[in-house]
Amino acid sequence: MRLRDVGEREAIAVILKRLEAMPNMPIPFGDDVSAYSLNNDLFVLKTDMLVGLTDIPKGMSLWHAARKAVVMNVSDFAAKGVRPYAALVSLGLPGETTLNEVEEIAEGLNAGVREYGVYILGGDTNEASDLVISVSMFGTAEKGSVMLRSGAKLGDIVAVTGFFGRTSAGLKILLEGCKATEDIRDALLGAVLMPKARLDEGLALKASGAVTASIDSSDGLAWSLHEISKASGVGFILDNVPVAEDVVKFAELNELDPVELALYGGEEYELVLTINPKLWDRAKETVERVGGALIKIGRTVAERGVFLEFNGRKRVVKPKGWEHFRRH
Amino acid sequence: MRLRDVGEREAIAVILKRLEAMPNMPIPFGDDVSAYSLNNDLFVLKTDMLVGLTDIPKGMSLWHAARKAVVMNVSDFAAKGVRPYAALVSLGLPGETTLNEVEEIAEGLNAGVREYGVYILGGDTNEASDLVISVSMFGTAEKGSVMLRSGAKLGDIVAVTGFFGRTSAGLKILLEGCKATEDIRDALLGAVLMPKARLDEGLALKASGAVTASIDSSDGLAWSLHEISKASGVGFILDNVPVAEDVVKFAELNELDPVELALYGGEEYELVLTINPKLWDRAKETVERVGGALIKIGRTVAERGVFLEFNGRKRVVKPKGWEHFRRH
């Protein structure tokens, strides 16, 4: 069996079976970040790699790609409510890369980390066939304070920090020649080229104490909800799919389903959260105080899985999302 | 200018110019590890990438390659006298990789970390054209206790933790068809396939308080000495190039210069150290107590650079070593 037939998640399962797990891991394998516990501190670690072959769409500059490699990692810290301090970067570069291109990558990396108060402390440069940007990030947290995927409870409110579908639409413009009018084009392309991590929102939400489970939506909204569902042992009914207005227009123009664009995208960096309903107001106010938004999209139910309530009918939301190696 | 013309070090220089440095970095850019300082603690971080294209010679299995990707990182911690606790691994894998090969990589990674008391806490899997294994490692240290490259003083003893040249010889067997008799073949190939990091030695040496500067020899003995020379502002005269006995035999058999093999190799993971001469005995005993060796190879002098004293004559040791992108 080859990876191109079985996909990334099967590869991860095979790897995890072969790794000896550290006793008493403070954050289990498979959550957005990892952690090491020493005395009363939690050291939070994350690594995420961007590969030119699959992760840089036509139309994205090296500056944008390098910045995005940083944002991807910051987003995972944001989802856990942990402030990242420092980053290391390992680069794989083809021999034909020019020094100007290297400069552009370095500037994109620096722009990305400084946007979130992080510094790059070191790294490594290597020759490779593809461009590879592997970022590792480090932060600290108090024990027990990290927002995991596993705490969602029956009756919790499901919420997100923004609207979805812009990245899917932007990629369809870049890669499939889909149409967009002037007034929405920039926002849709901007979602692809200049993604933002919701770090302020994540830190504020952790401080509010209202969050029971959290994940970032980098694998798509549907996939992220399924991940919380699996980790927490609950299900979700969505009654308000948070489709961005631009995406509704874009979908109409291209005869696409806007809900599909919002649910099954990926490379979006909103936070997907379950919130203790008693603390909803506090959570919403806290996020708004840092300039963000908290949007109710549904509720937690006992039946596992993710469902869409629409005109009184229930539709299944499939665990579909971006996966390396698989061609949809 | 393309990387294949200017080499890896020029790329690093370009990158460093574009990165905003964190104020008061506890360990400067370019040392073997990076560090972040918080309250009274130093968080030590390192990332190093192994790329199939350039770093896996013919004859090296994926298990060996994965284990080596770990050892490379442990070796940098060893050189700084810091115990690593945890690792993250980002993989780039070609689509045609089989699940059996993924298993082999995972087992090699696990074998590597467990050999040094480290656990893998998380990671990331991606599709790439080459096999890419990017390992990040994490440990802690007391402030001011890390053995840097920059502390060598006039009159210090230059020492190493083992003999050199086996890896160069082993690579010449694998890649250039050089000859080796039965009695030395295993040791030479073993140096390539199963490198060891000198973690026990590094930790013991730090505890001895005798070390003034330290580096690992992954870029070759000559290169490593030049790095300490640059960082410390001193020079070195070597009167005893630590050539492994097997390498002398191998060199004779293949009409090669054994001293060249020992000086200008790379991918060797001995520690290269300068030692306060008053504390030499203590340093040597400490290393021997953990089963290691400390071999005097020269002394620190005021004249910058690295020199070989041989039959009363002084020869320059060039700053030559392994560099990505450049074909020697």
C-alpha cells in the first residue's frame, strides 16, 4: 500500500503505533500542539511543514508562502490559548533557488513571526527537490490551562471566530479559473495569500474560562468539528453555517454550493470552539474586546457526528477535508 | 546568484540579515542550539533536517536514516551539555512511499529518541518529492550554563571525544567503491549507518566546569575548529590529529591521506572542545567515568586560524567541510 492510495491519516496511524508514548503526556498525540511537563510548567511545542509541491498555489509568492508557514503554526497555538514565544525554521531549498528568492523567504518568515510577537531563534538550511519550510514553535502555559479538543460537553454552544469559505473560493479563482467580481475578488484572494491566525481571540477565550474544547480550522470546518466530536465523545447540530457574504456571491456567480465551500474547505485559520452556555456572554464580550467576533453556529448533542439542521431536516456533514496524498 | 553556485553558508547569511533578532538572545544565532530565556530558566531548542536527496547515501536503510535524523539533533544538545527531553518530527514523504516504509521510518525515529531518553511528542506528515525528516528537539538548562562556541581562551587544551575519519572512509566505501578488509569494514560502515551522539560525555563535561568552548563535529573536524576559532577569537595548533586506526589501514589500502580523511570529513558526531588546562584531569576523569574518552589534540594560540604542527613544520588546516548545494 502506497501513501497516494491510503492518504496521510493512515500514515499517521502507522507512525503512532510505532512510537513509544511518553508516560503521562499532558496533551495527547493528535491535538493541535504537543507539551512537555516539568515541575509546574507546561512547555508547548508545535511543528508544521509547508511544502512547495502541494501547499503553494499558483499566484502565491514566496514571501506569502513563508509568512503562511508561520501563521499555520501560530494558529495552532491560538486554538490552544497559548502564546508562542519563539520559532525555529528548517528550510529545504532547490539548488536553483536564487539569493533574491531566499531573501524573499526570510522576509516573509520575519513578517509572519513579528506580526504575532514571536522571534525566530535559529534554524537549518538544506538542499531539497521541493521548497520545504518547516517551522517549529515554542511557548509555555500553566498546567491544565490549555484548551484541548476533548472537553466538549452536552449542551455546549458551538461557535467560530469568523466566516468560512473565502479560502476555498480564493483557491478556485487561482487554480480553477473561477470568476469573481471586483468587489469580492480581493477578499477571496486575500484569504489564501494573507491568512490570519486568531491569536488574540484564542488568548482572550482561554482567559474567559468559557471554552470547553477548541481546534483551529486548518483542515476545514467539517473536519475540525469531527475532530472535536471524536476527541470529546459528543456530536454537533449546526443550525447556522457561517458562510462569508463574499462566498455567497462567489458561489452564485460560479454556480457552486456556498455551504459546501464553507464546510469542506481547509487552510482557513478560524477557531472552532465549544462554549459553556452559562459563560457565553462573557466569552463573546472577551473576544469582542480584542477586536474579534464569536459566532454561534450550533449546539452539542449526544449523537456522535456532525449534522446540519436545515428547514427542519437533518443532513449529515461528512468528515471530509484536505488530506495530503489523496487527490479528491 | 543561485544557491548551487554560492552554497549554503551564503544563504544563511542572507537569511540572518532579514531576521529581526530577539533582544538579549541568550545564545547567539549560529551556535549549535537556540535558546529562549524566561525567568530563571533557559529553554533550549534545536531543529535539523535530513533530506533524502543529499543526506541518505546508497546502502543506508530508511530505519538508519530516521534514527540518524534524531542523532544529529541529540549531538547538538550533547555539545552544549544540555539534556534533550522531547522531540517533534515533521515528515515530507513522496506519494509512492509504502506503509511498510513509513513503519520503518517511525521505528528508526523511535529507536533514536529512546536511545537518548527522549520521547517524540508530536509532528506533522506532508507530501513532498523527497523524503524529508525534520526533527526539532527541546530541553532546559540553567542560565549561563550552556557550553557555547565562544569561550575558548589562550592556553586552553583542544580535545575531542573520539577518533576521526571513519565516516569519510565509510562513505567512500558506499559511494566510491573504495576497498576495505573484513576486519575494518564493519566499523567504517557502522560510523555512517549508526552514528552515536556523545550525550553522556557532553553532560559530564558540562558538570565538570572545565570546558571553555564546545561544538559537535557534524561539519567535520577542521570546520568545527574554525567555527570555535571565529566565535572565540583565538587560533589552534594541532599536534595530534586523532585519526582512527581503522582509517589509517583504510587509507593505506586505497592510497588516500588518512589525515585528510580525519580533518575534512563530516557527519561525525564527536565533540570538539577547549578545556581549561588547570581542570584537564578532572575533565578527563569525568568523561571516562561515563565510559567515554577525552583525547588531547592541540592547544589554543593567539594567531587566528587552525594549524597543523608536523615534524616541526606548520601547515594550514583549511576551513573546508561539508556544505549543502556545493559539489566539491
